[in-house]
Amino acid sequence: MKKILALTLALCMLFTSMVGCSSGSDTTAAGTGSNTSTEAGTTQPDTGDAEASEEPTETNDDPTADLQVSEDAPTYVMVSKTLSDPVFIDMYIGFREFCESIGANCMYRGSDEPTAEKEIEIITQLMAQGVDGLAVIAADFDALEPVLTQAMGQGIAVVTFDSAANPDSRQLHVEQASIDLVGRDQMKSALEIIGGPGAEGTVGILSAQPESQLHADWCNAMLKEVEDNPEDFANVTVLPIAYGDDLPDKSTTEAQAMLQNYPDIDVIISPTTVGILSAAKVIQDMGSECKVTGVGLPSEMAPYIESGICYDCYLWNPYDQGYLAAASVNSISTGESTGAVGDTVTAGRLGEYTVEEYYDGGTQVLLGDPIRFTKENIGEYKDLF
């Protein structure tokens, strides 16, 4: 039924876009960014060596600005499920860096509402514009299938990253780090906060929207860590998962409810940069002894790590993630790769990646290992991203 509804909406959106209907102001991103970085340090965006046309590059000072190199150049679009998460803006900076390095046009599009319906609307409009490739952060694993299948049928390269759409909806997925590893590490951090194996405590989980496959997989990996180590977690109570939908207001409300309903809670795990920041602020404002861990931007979480509210947090290099997503779209669009196992994706300064099997039956390229941020190393990263 979900697929039927999504297909109907996609067809309706296509019709309205063909007759000139505009999507409104909520489909254009706005925000701030920072310098391009790598896991080991920082590098400035490579803009001088790009083989661009004689026309000026239009980037302005806005990190989310469109890059218009030439009318004859291919156009690749990063489609975000939400504009509320600043890490996606960092990803677009990397996305745009790669596009500029090969002389391609690029755009960043998203919505204030992290729903499949909004993404379908945006993608339908982009199809009508005749773009060459899409890198999609999927709001829903299955609901985008009709519109993304239609896009691929029109010859548009379709890659997902950060949060995947199902294998029939994409040609390739770009995975930032091992899902199992990141999920398990967050639960291991929670156990350390409580006092180690055998200690008694209560753990809450504040995730994004339940339709996000990435966050669902992370949460499953957390619970699997508990299941696989019954002696270590014998005295640990894991509360039902709460969902903040990657929205600051709702994440704040859910964190407040968690602390009010469970005043003795020891740890909140939030595998989302929006959620972990909201939870840390709530803990601070309420004067709670609870700690937080999860997925977070070092620039945002540094004050809470330094104060002890945030025990640690995990992330990967978001600039490199966006850069690899753009390279993957280009690889599919140019025919270098079909997305099949064993194909190669050439990714500029990151080198070459080999396409591998993905756990959901599709294929992936894997960026690398996550970074753990603690009091010991947060100073190295807080000014980078």
C-alpha cells in the first residue's frame, strides 16, 4: 500500500512540475559550513585544478549554494531528507568540492520536513529539470522506490548515501562506516558510563524517525550488543526507543520526557547529530546527572564533552562522505561503474573504491572507519566539522 501511495504521489508531482508548479521555499537548503577535512587532518577544497569552463563558478559565500559551471556540464544533485541536520551541509560541501574538481554543476535540495512525500516531490521536480544524477539521503527505505525507479528509467544515475533506499531504488549505496560497528560501539560506551560489565543502570535511546533504515539498523546493532553479551548487560535496563524524527524541537521534547519519566536514567544514546545535541542541552538545563553518547558533530558536542555531559560521540568525515557520494554518482553517470560487485569508483583525492555486496542485497562502497571523539582528542576536531 505504501508503494502504491508513493507511486500515485510521484505521478501527481510529475504532472504538476511539468505544468510549472513550484515546490516552495522549503526545498532549498540554508546554513553554515566549515573547511574541508580528512580523518587525519585538514585540506582546503581543491578549486584551482578543476577543469572547468571559462564561465565563472557561482558559489557565493553560502555553503549550500548551487555550483553552475557550464550549461553543457552534467548536473548532479544532493537530495537531503531534512534541512535540520547541519552535518548534511558539511556533506554537501564535500559533494560540491568533487563536482567542482571535474567541472560538473551541482545543487543541494531538501525539505524542512523529513518525509518521503517531500522527497518524492523534490525528486519529481528534479527529474522534470533533466538532471544527470541524484545522491539521495533517503527518508524512507521503501517509499521512494517508484520515483527513483522512474528516474533511473530516464537515464538519471541514482545513488543513496547516509541512509539507504532499498536495492531496487538505487544503483549503488555509499556507506560511511560499518553499521554494526557504529551501533555496537555506542552501546559499549553506555556500558562504560554505567560502570562496566555487570554494573546496574538504565539506558535510553533517542533515535531519528522510525522510517530511517540507517537509524533502525544502528538501534538493532545496539540491542544485538546487549543480546550477545548477557553477562555484561545482566543488570542494565534498556528503555523503549524514542523517536525525535531528526527535528530539534521533537528531539528536545522526547529527551525531556525521558528524564522526567525516568529520573534515575544513567545514559541516553542518540545515533543522530540532532538528537544528541538536543539531549545534551536538556541534560544541562535540567541539571541531570545523566550522560549522553551517540553520533555527533565535534564542533557542536565539544562543550558538552569538555563539561562531562557527553561521555563521547562518534562520526566519520562528513566532507569525505559527500565527496565520495558525488564521485559515485559521476561514476554511474559516466558508465565507469554499473554498481555491480567488483566495479571501480574513482574518487579524486580519496583514491579508488571497489564496489562490494551490501547487507540488504544491494551493493555499496564503504568510506572507512568511524572516529571516536573524547576529552582526549576533541580539541583536534572541534574546529574542523
